[in-house]
Amino acid sequence: MNSFGRFFRVHIFGESHGESVGICIDGCPAGLSLKVDDFLTDIERRKGGKQKGTTPRQESDLPIFKSGIFNDTTTGAPLTILFENNNTRSGDYQKQRAVPRPGHADFVAHQKFGGFEDYRGGGHFSGRLTVALVAAGVIAKKLLQQVSEKVGIHNSNDAVRQEISVVSHLVEIGGEKDIEKGLQRAIDAKDSIGGIVECRVNGLPWGLGEPFFDSVESVISHAVFSIPAIRGIEFGTGFAAARMFGTEHNDAIIDASGKTRTNHAGGVVGGISNGNELVFRIAVKPTSSTPKEQETLNWETGVVETFSVKGRHDLCIALRVPVVLEAVTAIVLADLMLITQNMPRIS
């Protein structure tokens, strides 16, 4: 469905060319300072048109608070934030209604919803909705700091202060470590291209997550695949671990805090954070919309035909993913922190 989380629960809504997109957060504690300015940096990072290879579609994306905030402070009630859609060109999609775009959700959405779906710009399947995820991530990042100050998650009765940082960056485009070179390959080919984004979380305490279904890796992976265009994820050494010996892959514990000499596990063992840096990477597919000619079925004529996608699209979606990845990671970690804070224990 459209909701995620247990204590910090987010509900996403809207369509790419609808009136607005937005997020409703239930479970955000009262007393968290929150202003429009808090959102501007991350929202600006997500925008297209600011760098080579991104869509020219521009929206102001100023958050509109509809509930849950009073006097620039969260009230504890459900927090609702809207982002208006003002720069749309829906006619681009009306012309190609009969030909579902390869790689997009057009065909499956049409089958699942019987033709009632909003197909403009991908509708509810669009990457446009990631602006709402970024907004929730801004709140989650602030919440992480406040909760971590109060939670004695290191099995100590004293309050623990943890400066938690969640940082993502693009490490590869089209197999090239040189981002400009990889992007130029796509420009020269007049095609789209994919990339790899890495996320690192420092200051994370040990003890977050549960074995099996609510492991840190399981919950992060669930959230990560809510970002459109994600095709894979790996933690720590990732798939390279399959080519290593056990003695080579194991991380030796070197002090009582749980610090390890290496970090092949990526900061998670047995599904639980171990106090080391959380490290994982995601694979982002090439943008499905490309100006190059492709073939697809025309469901009105029943004939496969050649067409090219019109409209405004990213040459490389991966360029805009880092801040979205930070957001969903912060959402997961804030939820896990609240779960731990509320977990009953016998002292």
C-alpha cells in the first residue's frame, strides 16, 4: 500500500500531474522544531534542471503545512505536508496513451486499475513523489538527533548523545567512476544511463533492528525499493563477499564498544546494528524514458509499433537519488530508534 513504518509511520499520496503530492506522518513526537527553512537544502538537492543530465521540469517545491504544526513546532498530531504541481505538460502524455512506454508502469497500472489510473507523467508511480519522501527524511533526520540523546541504547542507564549523520553520494555512472565521463557517454549516445549510489551512516548506536523480518537490512531494503528505478542493494562488502573466505570476511572486534578492524558487514550483524559505520549501495536503472526510438504494443490497434518518448525527462535518474536515499534511510532509522525507545525491558 502507501504507508510505511511502525512508530514513525509515513503515508505518501498524490500524482505527478495532479494538484499536489504530499506526505502524512503519524507518530512524529510533539515538540520538534520545524520550519520551512529546514526543508530547503534537501529539496533543492532533489530538484531537476540544476545540473547536466536532469529533467528541465522545475517546481518551487515549498512545503505547505496542513496539519500537525503550531508555532513552528510539531504538535504530536498527524503531520501533513503538500507540494503543489504547477509546471506540468499533460498533453505530452495524452498523445501516447495507447502505447505504454517500455520500462514504465503504464501497462501494469492500466491492467491493475482498469484504465482509471492517472497516466499523466506516470501518475502515482512517478518519481515526482520522492519530494514527499525527502520532506519526511528532513523530519526523520532531526528526530534522529533528539531521540538518540535520550535513548540509552548502549545498555547504559545514562543518556547517550549520538551525532548521527546520514550521507549519500553518487559513486558511479554507467560503470564509470568519473561521473562526468559516464554522463558524457549517455549524452553522446543520445540515451539514458544508470548509476550506483552509496549511503554511509555514522554515529549510529548498536542495538537497532530485530532478527529475521525486521533486520536493519530488511527494513532499509523495503524502504529503498519504494524509490522508483532501484534495481539492487548490497550492504558492506555486498556481492563481493561471495568470493571471500570466512576468515577474510569476518570483522575482528577490537574494543568493548564493538568497534571492528574491518567493516565487511557494513555495520549490521545478525540484523542488528553493531555501532560501526552503516554502509550500503544501491543500483539505479537507466531512465526508461529516452528520446531514442523503441518498440511497444499499441493496445488500441494490437500492433507493435515504433515510437519515441516525448516530454521532459532525466538523462540519469541516479544524479537525483542521493538525497532521496538519505531520506528513506533516515525514516527507517528514526522508526527503529522509536521502536527501541518504546520496547519494554525488565531492569
